[in-house]
Amino acid sequence: MKTKIYLVVLLAVVVTFSCCDTDDPIETPRSSKVEYKQFTSDALANNVIGNPAVRNLAIFTPEGYDPNGTQQYPVVYLLHGLPFSEDTYIKKEIWDDWIDPNGFFKTYPDFPQEGFEQWVDNLVQSGKIDPMIIVMPNAANNLYGFSFYCNSILNGNFEDYIVNDLVNYIDANYRTVTNSDGRALIGNSQGGYAAFTFGMKHPDVFGTVASHSGLIVMDVVLSMGEMVVAENPGGFTGPDPAKFLTSAGYAMSSAWSPNLNNPPFFVDMPFEFPSGEVISSVANRWYANDPFTLLNTYADNFRSLKGIYFDCGNFDELNMCAGNGFMMQKLDAFGINYTYDTFDGGHFDKIFSRLEISLEFCSNKMNM
């Protein structure tokens, strides 16, 4: 019996020392991954047109990320334009309904062949960016497509969904840097609009912003009245997939000039028919959401950011570049530092080559 006890004890000692052997192989670092989550945004609950409060998210975590570890990671919130999906930057096929050689947008974005995860890994491994979490929320407006990330009595409170509900959810469930120094916003098109407006209004939440092809001067769109009328020779009859500018106009109106007493679309369009002239009372409601105008109120906030980046393609189909010179003049007048760039491309076709620049910009600023 004693012999058996001795052997059991000896075996336990051997196993213990074996497990503590410092020469054993180190556990392989966790791979990067994109995981899909759902959460409920209180800010979107009970909106008039039934936009869902339950929202889909795509969340990239870098190689080595350990949910049970102690390392905290900076977070980039990557906001989509169209398509209206958490997969906008991940799955090329969801662009199929939007790219048409004979339509408004003729060329697909420059998706990396290696896929989104490996593309970000390559940026980290090359030293261009530090390991980070990238959050890609779904901000689709079920009726109008575009939400413009705005609080609206018609669509629901999309700004509060991102700024409050989403940020709180990510901080509660991931190992994040939980202050504005470790949070950045990057967006394309309507997401670029949101990056600028959120940076102005919420510098306590986001410390760095980057806008690609964003609507940052409202007059660029308000100058398109004749073009919108040309799509509708019989009068305004609502959104139409075959009429991009018209559908965008209704979407913008749902965000900036909703009118619950104006069925069936519950919006006030800013253009007279058939002249295309701007209706000043409606335009004033749009200007209340205009980054160029908001700068008058929020210049100190914008100046306090760690970094501001924006760019636009020389061949932008929506001519978003038209207002950027005026924005730069105003930023200069207020003494606000920024980085601006142009490139040979359109509204969407160079998304990833531009994201490579903005991710590096934001990474550098978050680590200052």
C-alpha cells in the first residue's frame, strides 16, 4: 500500500514540474477575426416608421486579442455609406445592386483580394497601424436607406444609437480604451458626414475623425434642385430605386426635415416643383444639421480633437469636393488644424486605398 501511495505522489510531482517547464511551447496567439453580434439600441425603440432597434454589428478584433486579458485596445468606429450594412467593407457582393456600368456608380470599390481580416493584419504587421478593434455598425433606414446617422422624429435617434448605445455596448463587452483618446470615427459618404458632425458635437466620446467623400457643406446638395426635378418630370412621387438623387433627397428629408403631418412620405422636400428652387424654410432645417454651419457653434469642440482628416476624389460622382474649399477656409479662420487630401477617383471606387491612409492617421493620433 505504501508503495502505491509513493508512486502516486511521485507521479503528481513529475506532472507538476512538467506543466511548469518554461521550455514548453508558448500558446499560439489568437488569430484576428470578424465576429457578428446583435444588440438592442434604446435610442431606436418605437420610432414612427419601424426601423429596428435590434442592430447588427461586425466587429474586428486583432491577432492576440484576449477577451480575458488585461490589454486595452483603441477602437475605430467605421461608418458605412451605401450599401446600408455592417458588411459594407467586408463583402464585395453586397455592392452588386449599386454598381452598374450604365448607372450612377460604375466601378466597385477596390476590395483587397486577401479579405478584410488579412488586409487589416497586413497593416498591423507592416507597422502602419497599431492593433485595434474596428466596429462596423448597421445604420440602415428601412424605408429610405440612408439614415445620415441623425436623430429624427421619423426615423429614430440614429445619432444617440451610435454615440451612446453602441459605444457603451462595445466598452462593456470588449477590452477597449474607454476614453476619447482611444476612440476614432472613420466614415465614407453619409458616414463621412457623421464623422464630422459627431466630432464637433461629441469630442468627449471621439478624439479623432476622418471623412471620405462626406457631405460636409450642405449647399452642395441644395444646389441640385434642378437635377432632382429632372428625374421627376411628373412631380415628386416618392423614392424610386431608378432615381438616385430623388431617393437620396427623400432620405435626407427624413433625417433633416421630417413632417409627421405630411403623408404618405412624412417629409418636406427642400425643392420647389417644377423650378427646383430651394424652399428657404425647409433649407433652414437642413442647415441646422450642416457641418459647415455647425462649426459656428462647435468650433472649440472641433479644435480640441486630436486629429481631423478628410478627402474627396477628383471625379466624385456627387461632386462632394465642391464645398471642401469653403470648409478649409472656415477651419483656417477658426484656427483648427486638419489634414485634407484629394485623389484621382470617385465617390466609392478607392475606399480601401483611402481607408489605409485614414486608419494610419487615426492610429497615430490615438497613440499620441
